[in-house]
Amino acid sequence: MKHARNDGPDLAFRLGRRMVAAVADDMSTVQRVGVGVVAALVAVSPFGAWNEVEAQADPLTAGTPVEVGPFEVTIEKAATADELGYLVPEPGNHMLAVVANVTNTGEVPVNSGKLGEAIPAPESVGIIPEVPLEDLGADSDDGAGTGTTPDVADPSADPSASPSPSEPEKPELPSASIVNIKDGTSPIILNPGLTYRVALIWEQSDKFSGDVIPLRIMELTWIEESAASLDNEYWLPLDEVAFTGQIPIEPAKPAADAEAGQQ
Amino acid sequence: MRHGRRRITWKGTALVVGAVTAGCALVTYLPQDKGVDTPFIVEGQVGETLDLTYAELTVTDVRVADTLTGFSEAAAAGGTFVVVDATWRATQGETSFLGAEITDRQGRRFWPTDLTGCSTSANAQPGYAWRTTYCFDVPRDALAGATVRLARGGQSEDHADQRRDAVAVIELGITPSEAETLWEAEETVVPEEPGYAPASAGGSEG
């Protein structure tokens, strides 16, 4: 006697079993174990089974060279100034510069933007965030004059102020403006074998009163053949901190800075 | 007793795995891309006019400078600037010449700066000679034996835009002893703005 049956999942199960049986029935036990191990390895691959354990960032100190991607970077100091050449802050802000000696140790030129990606803006020290595109047309008479809230842990903030129940999205900090201290120009290309003394410059709120900044240098990895695009052979910044440390801020030296900009 | 089936044997498995491995090895290690990617290199010297099919190119002068001075700024070299004056004459149609780089004896590559009026590319109408100046910041040990590579395809890390196209590679003619002399000299160069080349530089008097 035949019974009506639901063919959906049962059919899939029977087909799967038949396929497995077709392959496995004629295998020896050793072969079955081998196939099982390979299948298990393949099955866990998409879930990060082979990813390296996240490495701890190495310490970053002023005066000590570190290697990241094609660069050897020696952070010299951090300094503040009312303005740096053509970079003039909004009222209530100043400019923060991280001075570094950077050598391209590779064999091909690297765009200076890659250096900016490797050394992102320090967080929680009042760096003025990028203005969102939708705010560019709006009036900006509030705050520090830019219409944006500085990324700062303000020690003088009202402690009684209750935090917003829905925390606003963290504003994106800008990439550094990179200036060649030797001549005050903005280098686009960093050629191999040359050491450039550069300043990575951000606009910072006057509300920040600390004497050190936390600086991070991100990992760069070489892409020989890109799987995601037609571009090959380039350095790709990773979301992984390679070096981190506290860099002391030196007092501003307007005369010296101005002289450096004139050279 | 079952019929119509073949047992999976170690021998058969080894044959299949071996064939796949051999295929992967062939694809990986055979230089199959060379024939597809390699540009047509046209070699020459400073002062020689090279035919690249899409243009005629003449490197007219090579200088070295510590400082470049332009209309509104001055640029100081990290090493020294190699200033290459060149004249392009497009022969087929309006052409952009996007590739410019120096290669040293170690195989290191250097790209030009766009500071102080130096060019990183050029664009020319057919029938006219277009003068342009490239300025490369290079270290001391890159001078001797360096060559400049100029083409319509842009320079990139893998020269992707120059595949199967004519590319000029010109000896700069800097010997080791000359390199020392050039490095020690303190020179300032004011790069000329790009423009129509005079007849003396192979142009049509502009």
C-alpha cells in the first residue's frame, strides 16, 4: 500500500545519502577517514579557522624607528602651533603636528596618502572631525566654529550632564595633512631610498589640555595580486594596530615652525 | 553482487591528485603572462629621437638640481632632483603621455614630482612638438646608470597600463664618476612650463 508523503526534505535527504553512498560505499575505512578529515577542514575554513591569533601591538616611542609596510618611521615629536603655513585653524582650535622621519625602504614609490592611512589621527585628544557631506551647506556658528564636536575627553565638561540615551555615531577623524618640513611643500610621492622629515598635521580643539597623545601606526600588507579588483601590487592598510604609544607634546615654537616652512 | 561500479583505488586517487597538482604547478610557475604583458621596449640615448609608433620622443637634456624654483614655491630634494627635458610629437592623434619613471641599477623605481611647474604627464596634438620637463627626486646611489622610462601608458606598480604598447627606455648617460660630481654640485633649476617646442628642440617654432 502506498502512502502519500511529503517529498521536500525527505527527497533532499535521500539524494544526499545516495550521493554519499555512491562515493563512500566503495572506499576503504582509511579512505573514508581521510575524506572526512578533508571535508571537516574545508567546512571550518570560512569561519576563520586559519586566521592568525590577533597580535599585540608593539610599543611606539619617540626616537625609535619602526618598520611598517614599505616605511621605516621614526616619530620625532608632537607639537602644537597656532597655524602652520597654509594650514590655519578655526577660532578655538590650533594645529597639532606629529613630526616623523619617513624612509621608503621598498623598490617602488609610495603615495604619501598611504603614510596618512598608516598613521591615523590620534583619538580622544580633540581632533576636529571631518564635516559630513550633508552638513557642508549648513551654517556653522556653534561649537568650535566648524559645526562639529571635537573628539575630546573634555576635563572641564559638566559632570552632571546626562549622556544621550541613544549615543550618536562616532564622527570620522580626518586624514593628516602631510607637509615636507624641509621646504613646506606637500609631497605626493615618496620615492625609494629617500628619508623625508614630514609633519602630519591635524586641527585640534583648544579644549584639549593634555601633554601626550596616543599615537597608532596601522599594519600595511602587500597585495601582489588583488582578488577584489584589477589593481595589483600595492600596499593595503589593515584594521590592525602594529605600533602604539604615548608621544609627548612639545610646547609650540612659532619662530622655528615659521622658519621651517620658509626653507 | 553489484554491477556497473568501479572501486575507488589508491592508484586512481593518486592519479587524479597528481594531475590536479601538476595542473596547478603549470599555471603557477609557467611564465604564461610574459607574452601578454610585456611592452615593446624602444631603447635610446639622450638626444636621439625614438619612434614609438604613436609618437616620436626626444629627451633633449638631463640636469641635476638640489632645488627647484617655480612661480610660487621652491622644492628641496630629499636626495637630488634629476631634471629630464623631453619633446613629444604625437603621430596618430591627440595623445596623453602619462608614464614617466626613472629606474636605477638596483631596479628601484622613482616617479616624478609635480612641484614647481614640473610635469608628471603631457598631452599633445598631432603635428606639433610638445616640450615638457620631468623632475625626479632620487637618492645618491641611484644616479649612476639610471634610465628614464617614458610612455603613453601611465606608470603604476605593475606597469599595467603599458602592456603590449611601445615604451621608451633612455639611458641618462650618468657614469659613476659623473654621479659623484653631480651629487656634490649645488644647482637650482627653474623648470620651464610645458609648451610648444622651438625648432632647435625638434619643434615647429611654436
